[in-house]
Amino acid sequence: MPRPFVIGVTGNIACGKSSVSRLLDEFGATVIDADRVYHELIQSGMPLQDALRDRFGDVVVGADRQIDRKALGAIVFADPAALADLDRLTHPVVVAETIVRIEDARTRIVVVDAVKLYESGIAECCDEVWLVICNPEVQLSRLMLRNGIDRADAERRIAAQPPLETKIIQSSRIIDNSSDPEGLRAIVTRAWKDVTSERS
């Protein structure tokens, strides 16, 4: 089977990239969620878990011998150097596994859903990149509701995200998810039709 057309879907925290990816999955694409890949790679007994334990200590491993992502998040979102170390340890292995999954896909279009699509290097595997954005206040409200955190914590997490300006210039399409689910569906449907018509 020929190599699939690869769409990278990215966007900062709580902007709705996962909502876009779910729609693309519904439309027939194979979706590779980089966060899910990461979660699989940090399971007990995996080399990446050992690397994270070595760098951040036993505090990031729970009683169930799995990575306590809340504890890890508390460390890295409060310390830019720690976040940089997390990225240095995780990006290469997540990218390598993502490439394997792209090659194994059996659909004409593959979607790679990743917050750090550009920063990790996964964008280099993509034929198009869709950047999902939304109004900053909408983003803040969504993050507080989704994660059950207060405004100060949400603002810290948003501040730790990579800046959007460069991504806007680099991306093929901008998907504005500031409105309601119906509005997002209409935008993504149009973009999907553009891509599939070009592939037919």
C-alpha cells in the first residue's frame, strides 16, 4: 500500500485538537494520538519509565508502579528546565513509535494528534499541519473545567505552552475552535473535503 497522506493536528492545551482528531477519525482517517503513544511507552517495565524515574525520582511513580502524571506535571509545569528534560527524554521515542504506526496504517489518510508536533520533530513526517486555536478566555475556561484546576494553575499550564505565532506561520490550515461543536464540525468537514478531493 502506498504511503498515506499524513495530517498533523496540533494546538496548545485545551484548544480542542482532540475534538478535531475525533471528527477526522469519524470521517475515516487513522488517528495516532501522540499522548496515548507516550502513555503506552511509560508503562511499568518500559525503558522510558526507567528514564523518567532516574531523572525525576520515585515521587513520579505511584503505588501501582505506573507514572503518576499528576505528580510529574506538578514538577515540570513549575520548572522550565525540568520540562525541557522531559521533552528531551520523551520526544525521540515517541517520534520513533509514531513513524512505525504511520507506516503500519491501512487508510489513505493518517492523522497525528500531538501538542508538540513541531517541537518533537513529528511535523517533519506530515504532509499538512492543522493548527487548532481558540479564544484565550475560552481556552482558560475549558482547561479549568476539564482538569478540575483553579485559574492560577490553568494560567501556569497555558504559560508553559509553546508560543503560537511561529506555528501559525508554519501551519497549512488554522482551525478556529472558539465556538460550539457544530461550528467546529462545519470547519473540519470543509477541510476534510478539501484534502480528500485533492487525493481523489
